[in-house]
Amino acid sequence: MFRKLPSLAIVTLLLGLAVPHTFAADDLQVPSDVEGLVAYPGDSEVILQWNVATDNVGVTGYKIYYGLDSVSEDGGSYTLGKLEVDDDISYTVDGLENGVTYYFAVTALDATGNESEYYSNEASATPVSTDSEDTTAPYVLSVTATNNMVVEVVFSEDVDLPASTTSAFNIVSLETDEELDILDAYLSDEDARAVLVVTGTQEEGMSYMITVGTQITDLSGNAVVSGTTDTAVFDGGSEPVVEETTPEEDTEDHDTASEEADEVSPEISGVEVSSLTEVTVTFSEDVVLSEDSENLFVITLKADESELAVLSVTQDEGDPSVVVLEVEEMAAGEDYILVAEGVRDMSGNELTNTFDRTASYSAPITELSEILTIEDINNFVGVASDDNSVDLSWDANDNNVDIIADQLLYVSDDNGDSYGDFESLGSEVTSHTVSGLTAGQTYTFKLTVVDVDGNETEGSITTVTLPETGAGLGIVLLATALGTGYLRRKRV
């Protein structure tokens, strides 16, 4: 502590002046120095707190000194003056400028006007606007699997989730390196720091690592930092415990049990996909659909979270727990997430829990030949060689890469009116030599392409006439005609 300037009461006594009659002339003892001063910044204000000072008669108030510079020597003073306050041990100094650092010290006063000899310890604070940005990024505190489909992620502070919640989390098994499906993620109703992540079925006891994406931010917009504070390891949870009800023989008890069962919300128990435009959803009990039933179901493509249009919804007349959705054509083999919103059972109970109203499924994979059409090769050319043979060459069709099974070569010596048996050339070659031909003869060559299901193209054609005198005369006649590319009937 540093010595302050002498108080008025002490100066008065030193000068031998008469003490006013309101003071107790015999109280010459000054209060103890103030200790424990702390300062807390606010918006355009600083809140001060200190410990109680003592006096032989009694402390009646305190004096607060403050300024823009620290007082570090005896006799120094604070540039912004002083405030006299009552005997409370806290006070808010307002009207300050945000972003400016202020220095404070406090002294104690008694009824006579005696003031403690030394300033208290000095405390400083810088007022800040409540609208000022928080610059600290949130980080993962803990991760716990509450069951085998829900993981609770607790952050260091309240967080905001992006619109695309499922893409903000990634969970991988440390034992198999397989990713766990993320079906949904939402803030806990009980703790804004906690996020509940709905996953595919976890293996109980298996170790998983969760990684949080930078899409997660705190309330000031600070994003999670990629590194070590965005990951955590947890063990897969167990199946939720479902209390089983025992049927009662007594009719009254049975009715009571039925009423209790009616309080249980329905849930999605299964999803089947029979085609790329039809999805069948089965619930745990009979359900009731509203008039705008197409809006009760939301289907998104997991890869990019684009929404799939639901065109119509039909309830099975014989089994009201089954609902058939007609949807726009899905991408074969892709994963989709289905969420039922607002579906109720016969007693009016609505699907509530996220994992009860959410299901994932994969669109069926059709045969490649049903998706792609086999096409003829390009630039089919024949050149007569010098040994009564013809060298054939062509360009493969890039559209056939995934479905081509074979290439078949047919040869005709009657201008294509009839062909002999085909020769299988395989799926990869782009050239072939036909030998043992007759000099002077005209030959027609047809090359077709066959897909994995046996569908064969019309074929590409080239005609070559061998020279009468045999070798060395090169090409006499070359003509190429491309086929249409349409499918013919499967070969048998």
C-alpha cells in the first residue's frame, strides 16, 4: 500500500484549528487500512469489492480514489478524483469508457472524518461492452453414450448447431475403422452445452472416436478449432432398457394396462425399399395420418443432405401401422435418412424422441444394364495386308466401361447377307487380324458389343476386298457403317 495525501481532519488538527462541534474531539485514531480490494469490469462500469475496515469507534464510510494511471509512490494521487460512499463494502463506479483501463484504491472513514493513512491495495479493470465479441473457441469436455444409438457431447460453453447437423460430427470405430452413421443431432433441453447425437447402432463396449466439425460455434460465433480439443473417445452404449408389462387376468387391471400402453409414443420399427421410387415405413403400432401426409415425412440424401420429394403417402388398409411412400427416383446404392414428423398413434401420442422417428436405409442397387445402355464401338476400320489377311482396328466406347463383357466378330463373304459363327475377342482388345482369306474376295466384318447381362448391340461394319494378285497392294476397298447402338434380344 502507498501513503495517501493527508486527510482534512488531520491537517486541521495539525494547524491547531478548532474542531467542529459535530465531531468527537477525543477520536483521534484513524481507521485501519482497507484490504482485499478487487475490481470487476462491466459495461461502462467497474464493480469494486473490499474487506471490512475497523476503527476504535466505528467505520462510517469509505472513499474511492480512481484515475487513468497507477499510483506507485507514497503521496501519489489518482487523477479522476474520489467518491465518498456509505459503509457498504462494494460499489459500482459507472459512467466509464469501455476499453479504457481504470485504477482504483479505497480508504476508510470514521464519524470524526479520520481517514485511513494508506490507500488499499490497487485494483484495475477495463470496462467492456456486453456486445463485445468472445474470442475463445468452444471445445469438447466429455462424450458419453447414453445408449447404443445416442451419444451426449458436452462442450465447454453453450453452442449453436448448423442447419446441417449430421455433417458436423464424424464417428469412427477404433477397432474396425468403420464410420458410424450420424442420423441426427440436436441441443439438449436441459443443458445448452450438451448436444445429443443420434447414431446408427453402436457395438456395446467398442471404442469409438468422435470428431466435431468446425460448423459448431459458440454463441459469439467462435468455431470449434480442429486439432486435439475437437475429438474424444467413448465406449459404445447398450440397448435402452424397455420395461415389459405383464398382462393381468383381471379385466379391470387389463383395461388399466391398456390405458398405460396408450401413453407410449409410436416409433419407426422398420423401412423397406422395393424400388427406387417406393419406400415402405412400418411403425410399432397403428398410426393416424393427417391430410397433408406428404409433409409428415422428410427424406434426405446422406451424402449432401439434399431433400428427396415425397410425392404421395398411402396407408395400408389391412395394416394401419404400414405406410407406403411414393418418392422421386432415388440414386441407386446411396444412403438416405428418413424422419417422421407429426405422426401420431390411435390415442394421439406423437413420435417424440429423435431416434424413434428417424431411420436410415439404402436405395437398392439395380443391375448396371438397367441403368446404362451398351453401345457400339467407334471408328471400325479394316486394312488388307500382304498375306491374304485383314487387320481390323477400332476405338472403344467410353460409355461401355462398366458393363462390357465381350466383343464378337462376325465375317460374311456375301456382302453381309449372312454371317458365319462369331469369334469372341474379349472385352479389352481394340484390334484383331483375320487370316486365311481368299485373294480377290470381298469380305464384310461386323463387330458387336455384349454387356454383362448378355445384351448385344447391332454392330459396326467394315468391308474389305483383297487384291487379286495377293500381297502388297494395300487397301482396295474400305467402307465403314456404324450400327444404331440399340439393344438386341439377349443371345441364347
